[in-house]
Amino acid sequence: MRHIQTALLLATGLAAAQVFAHTPLCSCYDNGDGTVFCEGGFSDGSSASGVEIRVLDADGNAVIDGVMTENSEFEFDKPDGDYQVVFDAGPGHEITIDGEDIVE
């Protein structure tokens, strides 16, 4: 019985470590020329290549849809007015960045 408890405890610890090993990361910068550059990845060093990116207007409507390049980058024309950038790597791995927080 003690071996089973130890095995369950070990398995639970490993599962928890895997959950935290894949924290999404995304930063966006205003290029100063009417475009915005975003780069993403994961805390364990994994690439964000192919991760979905959406730019939403103030009403939450998608005005730009795309994916991160093979270099985990995405560049777009800065929309007029308020906007948000959504880095969507799936449930529990989504980051939303307000346009007002994106600076040169």
C-alpha cells in the first residue's frame, strides 16, 4: 500500500510540473511606423510557431487573424482606436494584451 501511495504522489508531482512547464509568453511592441511587432513562446523554451493571434477592436470583434511565424513572431498594421492582441495557444494558454500597453 505504501508503494502505491508513493507512486501516486510522484505521479501527481510530475503532472503538476508539466502544467507549469508550459507557461505562455507574449510581448508586443509599437514599431513607431504604424505597425506592431509581437513575439511569443513558452517558459520551457518551446516555440510559438503556428500559435493563433487575433487583434480585436474595442467591441471585441476580430479585425486581424493570423498565426505566429516559424520564428514565433507576428507583425500587423496598428488598428485605429482601442484594440487588444490575443495570443491563443489553447485553453489555459491565452494571453490578452491591451493596445494601450503596447509602446515603442
